[in-house]
Amino acid sequence: MSRAAFPENFVWGVSTSAYQIEGANVADGRGPSIWDTFSDSQTACDHYHRYTEDVGLLKDLGVTAYRFSVSWPRVVPGGSGRVNAAGLDFYEKLVDELLGAGITPYATLYHWDLPQALEDEGGWAVRDTARHFADYARVVHDRLGDRVDTWFTLNEPWVAAFLGYGSGIHAPGRTSPADAFRSAHHLLLAHGLATGALRAAGASKVGLILNFGPVMTPGQVGDLSMELAEEDAEAVARIDTLMHRQFLEPVLRGAYPADLLPLVERTAGLDHIHEGDLADISRPIDLLGVNYYAPTVVQAQPSQPADPAYPGSAGILFCTVPTAVTAMGWPIVPNALPLLLRRLSREYPDTQLMITENGADFVDVITGDGIHDVDRINFIEEHLRALRVSIEEGARVGGYLLWSLLDCLEWADGYQRKFGVYHVDFATQRRRPKDSAYWFRDVIKRNGLAESRPKRPTLETVA
Ligand code: GBH
């Protein structure tokens, strides 16, 4: 394998999610979701009506896989009970279109769009939601299981629990630290019960996707090997437990981390964790999806109150660092990716990994001759180089799915965030490839990067 090539059969793809692209939120019997309530129903990219065109874009890119999410309220409008056949029809047509184009569909069953009817009964803070999710998983598998092999139960349960019920910056916008911890447990239980239901129905591959923001101090952003003072090491460990180990350990080792339980008990009690739950939660999975965008930068600061997205984080300051950032303000640290993959490979050596999201929001330069996004290209290129190093070191990473195919609806941030390799004009819904789309297509075609990095044009090379 050359310095820039990727392994044979490496999966190249892109990811999207239902609420961020579909629109058509009242079409064909879809029920309301918590995001319709939180931020008014949106047209997004109108993908529901333009999916054939969008599969055409995937074909142009040459991807081998496409990860999309199924909208729970489209399939089960009330969250439980009556199934909306028209909702399933849409995903069946999408999957058939993908298969016809030679693209492997990866279905995510939950990317944050909880049916509003279930939120009205307590949402993820109540246990029944987990059971309803497993029933819904079964319904989707019954229709698509003969054509979809790879299933992801949840996307980023940390975000759903702690931004939805802790800080309230995401739907349903609740701000209860106790409910955030309860939601985290019920999301894990939902994953476990759905995994059981999918297996019983004969699903071939089941996975879970977590968000990873490797935790480090400002000093470590510049020098990853830097030694930490004891209080900073404790701050890093506590945030790592809340954000990562709270999910990794129950799923992959069948137990909550010992340092998490006192934080949960103090905030929410432990009554919501029933005997037998961890056996359900730790059913074997085939694949851990890794979403990586940026590190989480913290340091000890005794006077600091807890951040509502991290209940139990009193005494820890979340820092900004003077490194290059994306338009979201997220620090660009490609070297954190090998660090993360090394850690996952060491701690969970039997787990197969896939990068299920990586990408960046930047301001695109639109001129008469195209949409120029050299910053996005550089971001992806640097992360792919880092990933290539990890694979060489032995990390079991089977693929890379870029976020995202289209500029789309960035949750609470709306439409001004641009993560797509295709530009979308939301007034006309016209899609146009950015430079990064052509660049990514070439990476896929070559199964790797060019040996030398394309230089930015300088005055001399232009002249
Ligand atoms: C992904 O989440 C989503 O899966 C996807 O839908 C979304 O469009 C994409 O990222 C781009 O944002 O400041 O406390 O929130 C990424 C979620 C965002 C979680 C950054 C951690 C920083 C901590 N991550 N966040 S906080």
C-alpha cells in the first residue's frame, strides 16, 4: 500500500440525516417531530421530492455507500402504534434507487427527530420511549431488511440527551440535568432493545454511532504528548467520562464507568437503571460509527460552575484556543483523529470502526466559474492523511463517510452553515458541485490521496 493509498475494499461514502434534508414534513401522513415544534417545520433540501436527483449526485461522486436516516414520525406518526405505509414507501423507493445505482445503503434509525407525541409523554426521559423505538426498528426492518444490510440504531445519543434535555440548545429544549442523565440511559436501552429486535429479524450488521471530541487541555492542542498537572488530568478524565465513556463502556463492556455513577446518582438518582438493562445495552454490535469534528478543550478552574451540557462538570472551564478554526469556531486538529482511533483500538480491540461523519463548515467562494472551497478540501485532506496513518498503525477502520452530501439544515443554527460538497440554493433548490465534490470524486476513484498535496496557487504559478 503506497503512502497515500487506502486498503482494498475501503468504503467511501457520504452521510445525511432525514430532518436536515427531507422537508415535506406534513406530506403523506408524516407526524410532527420535536424539531418541527422546536424550530418550525422546514423545507430543508426538499430531498423527499428530489431523492432521484440526489442519488444522481451520489453516483457522480462515485461513492460506494450512502448513510441516510429514517424519520421515525414519517413511519410511525404517533411514535407508537399505527404504521404509516406511505412513509415506508419513501424509504423503499430511496433504497431501490441506491441499489440501482450500485450504492450500498446504510440506514440510521434515529438522528434526533423524536415523534412529538412521545415527547408529550415524557420523551427520552421516560423508559417507554426505548420500547417504542425497538418496535419502530422492527417495523422498518420488516420492510427494508431484504435490501439493507447495515443498520445504525442511534446517531450521537450524547447530543440527543445532553443538548436536548440538559443545555436545551437542541429539541426538545429542556434544561433538566436529571432528565439528561435519564435520557442517556433510555437512549442506551433503546439501542440495546433495537439491536435485539434487529438481530431477531435477521439483520446482518448492527452498529451504533457516537460523537467523539477527544478531550485535551489547551496545551495539548499544540503538543499532544504534554504532561498534565493532576487537576487538569482530572478535568480531562471527567469530561471524557461524561461525553464518551458513559456510552462506550455500557455498550462495549456491559457496565457504567465507576466514576460516572456518583455523578448520575447525585443528579438523577439511580432508580431509572433497572436490573438487566446493561445486559440489553451490551448486546454485541458489529460496528462502532465514529463521528469526529473537533477536540473538546478543557482545563481545571475551581470557580467554574457546571456547564449544563455536562452535568457534574463544576470546576472545569471549556476553552477556546488560538488555533485555526472552521466557521463554526471548531478547532481544526487532524492529529486528534489518530489519537482517538489508537485509544479505541487499544481499549476495545474487538470492535470494528467506521468514520461515519467528518467534515467542516466554511464560507464558500462563489464566482462565475464555480464554487470554490479550498478550506473544506484542505480540512478533509488533512483528516484523510491522519486516518491513513491510523490504518497503517492497525486501527480497524473500514470506511470514511463525509459529512455531508448537501448544504442543509444545521439544527439550531439553521441554513447559514455549509457542510456540503454540493451547494444548495434554498430559493430554487438547485444543487451545484463545489470544488470539493470534484476533489472527493477523484479521491474515491484513486482509492486514496494524491501522493503530493495540491499546492494553493501562488502568484508565480498563476502567472
Ligand atoms: C453532527 O453532530 C451531527 O450528527 C450532524 O447532524 C451535524 O449536522 C454535524 O455534526 C455538523 O454539526 O458545544 O457542548 O455542543 C456533531 C455534534 C457538535 C457534538 C459539537 C459536540 C461540541 C460540544 N458535536 N459539540 S457542545
